[in-house]
Amino acid sequence: MLQTMSPALDTLPPEILFHILSFTDPFLTSSLPNHPLYSVAATSNHLSDIVEEYSRGLLKRHANIAPSKTPKAATLPCRRRWVRWIKETCQICRRASKRKAILEAGQTCCAKCDREKYPKMTQTDAINTHGLSKLDIFTPNALHPNLPPLSLGTYMCMGGSTLMLATNSVLSRKAHIHGLLGVEKASDTQFLRRRVAAHDRLIKHMGIVFQVRAGTGIWVKRRQPGRDDRRHGGSEVKAKTPLSMASAQTRDTYVNINLEKEWAAMGMSVREADPSYSCQPSAPLRT
């Protein structure tokens, strides 16, 4: 029985190769300096010619640049001209800009278009205005293990990094969380404030902090000083540290009790909230 061999990439017709190249995100700059067009072009002379022709079409269609098909030896290759153009041109208004969109770090976007195209808000606005906690916003986590992450980004402001959230994703998350809480609780401002404070205490007992690394948000563990930790003040720390923070066991107990309490407030059973959840026995909390 004859076996048919799959065609090699460089044996495919140019039309199919152009279609394949369209899936390499040619407009994004986040992969620089190793842009996908550069990588494909370095594979073989034939694919280099295909990439060059594809880049020529991109320049003509989007940048209104029509490079000659018989360029001089000193002329910059079309793929490099294309990458330079997307790096130095706002992809919305087509004006010169080297600024990146806050929520789309791979897209060149001027400040005006970024404000209009990608409405956003700060973490403080999401908490104070919309009654969401950090555990509601920065998902997934122990409280919301099945919720996807929200669209976020950072930018430098006055020497520090400021975190921004997509307005639409925050409003969608607000509708979801407040829907679980019910109309009565969701409309009670005092309840929402107490809930945010309770979630902050949960975060402290879990010993985690939210950080953004390379455009991706992640909860990371931080060291938890105990009541008897002399390196952090000795007796002074012991006097100020709550009993629930005294040891890993008491912290785990606090987290388990309050996670179940928060799930109940949202009308969810433990299994509905997190099927993999297992409350480990630990030392009881002293009051």
C-alpha cells in the first residue's frame, strides 16, 4: 500500500504560505528582535523570498509604501522596512509614534488612541468605585480558582510602575461577583467595604502578593514572620502580631475558615467554588 508523504513547507504554493504567515501576528512588536518574519526568512532562500513578497504586500496595503521588486543591493529588505514601520507608527491613527499601548504591549499606539481605543482604570478605582477586592480582580486565586485573568498592563508614572485594568473586563467582573452576592449585598456599600477588608486579611494570611512580570500578573509567595521571629523585632513583633498569624498552622486554619465563609456569602458550596479544595486539619485558632 502506497503511503503519501506530507508536503514540506517550502513546497507549498505562495498563496498558502501567505495565509500561513498571516497567523504569525505580523503587526505585533512584542517578539522583537526575533520577529516571526525574520525567523521564517532565515529558514531557506525560498522562504526568504516568500517572506519578502509577503512583507512587500503588507507595506503596500497598510503603509502605502510600494517597494520596487528589483531593489538595489543597499536597499533595506521589505521585512525590515515593515518591522521598522510597525515599531514607529501608531497602528490606529497611522501617525508617527514609538509608544506602546498599556493593555496591548505588543502594539504601537499613541497616547490619544490608547485612551480612546482601550478604556482603562486603576486598581484603586476598581476597588473604591466598583466594590471589588484584589481577590476579585486578580484571578485565578484561592477564592476564585476558575475565573480567568482580567486584561491589565503597566506604565511608568513619576518613577514608579502604575497598574491599569481594562474597564470592560472590570465591569464584567463586577456584574459576575455582584450577581453571586445578590442585590441586597451588592447594593450595601458598608458590606462591600467590609468584604474588601476581609479579603485583604485573607491575602495577608495566605502570605501572597500580586506582581506583574513581563506583562503577566501572578500571585507570588512572600515570607511570613511569626510571633517568635527575633529577626523581625522579637517581643515587639510578638505583641503586635495577631494570634491567627502566629504559625503556619494558625494561618492555614484562618484561611480555610474564611474561604468557606466567603464562598457561602456568594451562595456557593465548597465543591461549587473549588472541586479540588481540601480543608487540611490544623491547629484551632485561639481568641
